[in-house]
Amino acid sequence: MEASGLLDHFRVYSLSIATHDLAELSDFPDSRIFYSSVSQTEFPKLSAKSLLYTATCNRIELYAEFHPAESITNLEETLCQTSPTFANLLSKKPQVYQGSLMLEHMISVASGLKSLALGETQITGQLKRDVGFASKLGWISQGMQTLVQKALETQKKIRTMTGISENSYSLMSLTEDAIDARGLRAIEGLVVLIGASQMSAKIARFALKRNTEKFLLVRKNLDRPMNADLQALIDANPDKFLHTTLDEFQKNTQQWKVGALFLASSSPQPLFDAEHFDQHFASGAIDSRTPIVDLSLPPNVSQRGAERVGRQLITLASLQELSENARADRLSSAVQAAPIIRRAIYQFWLDTLHRENPDLVQAYLETKTQQTEAEWKRLAEEAHLNEKQKRILYDFLKKEQRRALSSHKEMILDLLASSSKRQTG
């Protein structure tokens, strides 16, 4: 048996803002809509064991676990037959990672190492959300669940052991930097949200932390259900949210003095053209220093509309450029994360996949790695601890010695005693 096949029946197909044009990401459904659309779809169990679709503002991915005997050609044909979304994704020539590279990629994504804003924390919650959607449909096997758990566990270590969480950037903090750099007004006054999406919830949460007192939520249809996170924010702050339709907002512009305009709807067509902005300028609803931020895919502002407002318009593309400049300051943290990810993959093999197959692990040791024998013995020793013991030991040794000693003294002493017995036994 070849050690190279340790994780070969796992792969991911990835489209991201770093590798594909924004337009190629724009015609994919968000996670909630996708999982609702396939709720009655029969899972292709003859080819696949797990399927996990994830969608964020700058990344569309499909994680797949397939039967080891299944060919990639058959798997991809089955994926195309299962959902037009999968067929669309595969048609765009996504990046593909398989085996241990898939686990490495998942950890990097969960850690924010591949986000538009390096180190962004939102992606972890989005991954958990999508796993929840897929699990409810029965699309997640124990093997995929274990991989996800390892990714989430490792991203915590990366955030703790590197500087990636210090002075962290997010999509909204990049937006705030862009507003300041262009001499526009800060996010204040009446914040207008076009669309009731998850992105709108993210914007509202950020603005609330900046002490925003009033929001105007603008939707095409007020009777349609909105994003659950946004609904929760409104329920917690009912006096801060006003509601109107898009038609009313466009027609009665004189009613509003807009402090900041955010566009974050899921509309497949632009909602704002040059004449719309002309109306808002003429009525005084917006002026030359009002920030206009389009975080939609596809964009909510047409090309003519973008030309009309010029530097007032902040888009995902402009934030990507700003992000690349910000990344340079934090690349050292990404470099520090590499050995943490590599170690996590080693431990995953030892602890989960091949605990009962020492010959395979030994073959990998001898042919595929430069790890020293002492390092492997240490990893193998740690692999015998359960997850709770690992967390306690990590806290004790690395971060919170006094708290861990007082809170978990008996367990730590038992753990160390057991470890000592194994070494001398």
C-alpha cells in the first residue's frame, strides 16, 4: 500500500477572487439558497461519500469525499448531474487540491490565510454555517466531519501562535480604510443597506460597533424572508432600523439624508444606474463625500453608475488592491503558520486515519518526510491523548499556565502521570 494515497479520496474545487475574475464568481447562489435548492435532491451515494458547498463574498468551493475506487471522471460527471451549480463550478476551471493538499487548503481558508483580508475571522463562522447546512441534508460523512474538525482546531492554534490576529483586517475594516483614504465621510448618520443578505448583516454589525443609530433597510419586496443573522440584529435593535422598498427609495429620494450607502443584494442585475445617482444628488440625499460601497456579486452598480460617482464608489475589486498592500505587513504570520499546518496534517494521519495501520505510517516516515525520529515519537505520543486532554495540555504548556493548573489540576496531573507510565512501561 502506497503512503501517497493517505487522503487521495478527498478533493476540493475552488474559485476565488485571487484566481478568478469577480464576474466568474457572481453567478453562484449563496449557501442558504443552494442548500434549499438541493433539499429534495438525491445524494449521489454510489460515487460520493460527502459533498460540502461553501460560498462567501470572495470564494466558491466544493469539497468532495469520494469512494476510493471511483475515478475522477465518473465523480465529476456525477457532480454535474447532481446540481447545475456544480456543473457551473467545474466549467470555470477551478483550482483543485487533493489529498493532504486539500486538508492544508481547508486549514488555510479557515484561518483566513486565503481571505481577501488576510486573517479575517468571519470565514470560520461561514465554514461552520455551511457544514451545518450540509449535515442537515446528510451530505457529510464522519470522515469529512473529522477533517473539518481538524481544520477548525488548527486555525485556533494559528491565531494563537502567530500574529495573524493582531491588528486584524476584515472586509469592513478595509472598507473603512478606503473611505478614509478617499477623503469621504466616516460611516455615520443614516446607513442605507440595499439588500437583506448576509453581507448586509456583516455591514450592520460593523456599523453598530461604530455607534450608528439609524439604518434604512431597502429591499425589492418587504414580505420576503431576510438573512437570519440580519433578522437577529434587527430583533435586538428594533428602534434603529427603518424599512422601505427599492422603488420607494429611488422615487422619494428627498426623504433621506444618507450618511453611507451600502449595496449588498443578491440581484443578478445592477440596481443603480447613472440616472439613479443623479436623482439622489439632485435631492441632496447624497453628496460628493457620501461613501457608496458595492459589496455585491454581481455588482449592484452599473458601469455607467460607477462612472457617475467616480472615487466615491468602493468595490470588491478596489478592496482587493488595498488588501494586497495590507498583506505585506502580515506575511510573516502566514509563514509562521506553515509548520503549524504541516504538523496538523502529520497528527491527523497518526491520530485518525492510520492508528491501526502502523506499517503504512512507518512507510510514510521512511520515504516521504524529513521529520526526525524524536519528533515522530513525540507526535505519536500526543496522538494517544483525546481531544479534551490535548486542549488542556496545550493551554497548560503554551498559553494559560496558571488558569489551566488551577482549573484542571487533577486531570493534568493524571495526564502527566499516564504519559510517564507509557514512557517507562
